[in-house]
Amino acid sequence: MYEYIKGILTKITAKYIVVETAGLGYLLHVANPYAYSGKMNQELQVYLHQVVREDAHLLYGFATEEEKQLFLNLISVSGIGPVSALAIIAADDNTGLVQAIESKNITYLTKFPKIGKKTAQQMVLDLEGKINVEMGDKPAKSIEATGPGNQELEEAMEAMLALGYKASELKKIKKFFEGTTDTAENYIKSALKMLVK
């Protein structure tokens, strides 16, 4: 129904962003909300997919058409809902995802939250040879050392919980990043790479 929205980014939370256009604020669920941090109070274009449920009408947002297409491919698989698809996209390792599907690497696929062996096998069955992703890996910026009280790391961990990762998994990851400083976006990218390896 909707192709994209163009408006001003007015809010960023661990689970969603808000884009205002024509006096209305649209709540968009996105894979990594903190990836939009540099665009706060600026105009941006976000590609959309609407999911209509009995109890809600939800909008999912994507930075590119390719990211949206990957999301649509993922939710076409039985057992993968929009939240799980966002968690997979947030890992930002689309080349690794495609390679895992093409090589039938079930172990790699089950490292995503809420993806069990059966769902991973279904992913291979449904998506093998059908995904052509050219988004590639975006290298995370280097992480510098700093003191305690890292707000960006806390925001990143909150976003990871929203994606469905377990608190026990995140506790180990958080310890690894203690004493460092970076953006929430880069913490999320680095943590996701560690979790899916």
C-alpha cells in the first residue's frame, strides 16, 4: 500500500523511529533505529511495508529498497515474522546471510533470535537461489577506550533486547565493550557480528 515516506525525523527509540510529514508523526519499526542518529530533525526518505493485524496496523521502515526486498523475502518464510526479519536485517551481514542460505549453513542461521533449526531449514528451502543482495557489509568504526557510564552502549543493549536477543547473551557482549566508546549504531553492528559468528 505504501512505497515510502519522506519527512522529518523527530524521534529515535530502541524499537522505532518517528517521521513527521504533513503534521502527522508516523511510527516506523526499523532494524537499527540508531543508524538514523545523524539525521535527527532532518528530512529523510524511508521505504515502507505495512502489516495489518487484527489488533494493529504497523509500519516497517527501511533505508533502501534492497533492505525492504530482503525483509519481504524473509517474512515470506513460514515461521519468520516481522520482528525476526528485522533482527536478521539488523545484523548487517547480508552477504553472510545469503552465503549461509546458499550453502545450507543451518548453524549460522539458528544464531539469529527466534530462528530454530526447523525455521532455518525452511529459510534454505524457500530462499535458496532467490536472494540477490548487493547491500554488502558496512565496516563498523573503530571503538575507542573510555570510562564508565556509557549511554550509547546502554541504548544499543536496549535495542538488541527489542530485537529479541536474550539478556544472558547481551551480558557477555556488554562486558566485551566495557571501557570503550562508540555510537549506539556501531555497538549494535559490532555486537550482532559477534552473536552470529
